[in-house]
Amino acid sequence: MLGEITKGELEDMLHEQERIVSNLADVIRDMATDYDAVMTELTKLFEFLDYQEESDSGRLFNPIFISCSRAMKVKPLGECVDELKRLTVKYNNCEGAE
């Protein structure tokens, strides 16, 4: 009959589906590893940027900073850095909750 699937064809389809699911699981694991590595490096970056020293006059300052020589890009760059920090803090808070 037209449209019937043999047992062998069904088994082949099942094996193909299992192979696809296995490959997807590998991709997801790799992405999670890369994501964790990126978040670790961002955390380190913000530790550098948040580092403060005290001047001889007793004033606190941040000796490490990101600068921009294009006036029109200062605000968007600052917003980008702020958002990256917010996401990094959020990620680290979620990690600590597990």
C-alpha cells in the first residue's frame, strides 16, 4: 500500500533522529561552555574597571577605564558597558543561586 513504512525504514528514521538529537546536545554543550567563558572574562574585565585606589589627598579614583576619542560615541559606549555589566552581574547572581 502507498504510504506504508517498513520496519527497517522506521528504524532508520529513529536512528537519524537520535543522531540529530545527539548532535544538537553537543552544540548546546559547546555553546554553554563558550557562554561561561565569555561571562568569566567579562567578570574579570569589570573587576579591573571597578578597581579603586586612593590618591595622596585621600580621594578614591579608578585608574583603569575605557576611553573613547569620538564625542558622538562616548554615550553609546557607556551605555553598552553599563548593559554588559548589568548582564554580567545578573549572570553571576544566577550562578550563585544554583
